[in-house]
Amino acid sequence: MKTDYFLKLGKIALEKATEKSVNIAHKQQKQRELKKLKEVAQDFEAIFLQKIWEQMRKTVPKEGYLHSKEEDMYLSLFDIELSKIMAKSGGIGLSELIFEQLKERVQHLNSPAEVVDKEAQNIDEQVDRLARKIVEQKQSPKGGIVAFPQSLAPDKRPRENFVWPVKGEISSSFGWRIDPFTGQKAWHSGIDIAVPKNTEVKACWSGKVVFAGEKAGYGKTVILKHKNGLISLYAHNSKLLVEEGQFVRFGQKIALSGSSGRSTGPHLHFELRKGELALDPLAWQNKEDNSLTA
């Protein structure tokens, strides 16, 4: 009898100890998940701040034409680290807001990691859109990066028809895309037009050649300056047919297409800019009035 009694006591004690251990483990698990959620919320805020920095940099003019992708890479790394520091220091309060909204849901789930993964699924695209909208609203009522500057409104634009530089299929559009080299999301400030090597590249408007030569990442490049401060860029060529300082007419041959520089195959990379403000070339092509003065 005494043996049974002590066995029963031992069983009860073991059950209580097991229950206590399970509760402690569960509590520790919840704490780990909440810590993870807080870190994820801070990462979200850091990404948001980074996207705002990126969009703001694109609206700030740079002096000269020889800024490289290496410079952009270092600035991007700086923006990332600055955004992380700001988020961990309190930032703009976005991480706390996200954390508080998701905390209760995490505490009621058997697998709290599921909510973190679910909420993170499309966060990058949402952050991109929100960051861009903020900068665009500050920059211009018509929409910042992709909108036309008011100085180029149709009734003020002079008269020289826009010439498409080459005829071919658009292989990569203007805006966010997956970088073919890194596999990461990156901003594409122009369009890529797939054409065979040595296809004639024409000037979209008349203008002065302000750069003709090798440009980091772009390979053999021609940059033209047009009226009203517009700039057009033609990159990855196999051969250049113009020199710096030369004046060219719209439709004039300025290069032969190729795959020089950071390129995966023969194509023309074509950009339009107002200072350092990137414009979508397809928007110009589709405009009824896409002319400039001769």
C-alpha cells in the first residue's frame, strides 16, 4: 500500500513538473516569437525608410554625367545601414505600430511564425508603393519620378518630333524589376530594347553630344543634351559614331547597338531624364505631342 501511495505521489509530482516545464517552454517560445516579431517589425520600418531615401535620391540632381553604378551601390549600402539604425532607435514609430497590431494574433497562434511569414509575404511591394507615393506627392502633384515636369507641358513644348532610337521588342521596362545579375529587386531607370548587334541607333531629338565613351556598367555610351534640359542616354553599344561636343540632328545615326558593359545580350538601353529625374520613354512615345524644338 505504501509503495502504491508513494508511486502515486511520484506520478503526480512528475505530472506537475512536466506541466510546469511545458508552461515554461511555451512561455519561452512565446517570448522568442515576440522578439522575432519585434525584429521583423523593425526590419519592415528599415525597409520603408530605405525606400524613401532611394526615392528621394532619385529626385536630387547630380552635377555632371559621369556618375557610376558603383557610386549608387555605396550610397545604397549607406542608406540601408542608416535606415537600420533609425529603425532600432525608434524611427518614425512604424515598427511599434506593426508590433502592437500583430502581437495579439501571435499570442493566440499555435505557430506564431506563421503570422510573421504571412504578413511579410507582400511587404516589399507595399513598402515600394507607399514610399514612392510619399516622395511623388512631395515632388510633384502629377507624380514625381514618372510624371512629366510642368515646364514640358504640351502647350509649352516646342516642335521636333520624337524619333524612336531603334525598332525592337521591349525586353525590360522602366521601373522596378529583378536585376538579371543579382536576382534582387532593383530600379531600372530606362528601358531595354532587344535588337541584333550593330543595329543603327538614332538620336531621339536633335542635341549636343555631352558624353561619348565607356561608362561604368553602361559600356559604350552616348549622352545627348536637348532643349529644356532634357537628356537622352543610349548604352551597351558596340560602336559609337559621334564625338563629344558634336551637334546631331534628330534621327541621325549616333551608334551601333551591342552588348558592352553590364549586359546579358545585344540590346539598347535607352533613358530619358530631366536633370537626374528619370522619365519613362514609353510615355513619350505614346504622347500625341512628343516634340521638341529643332
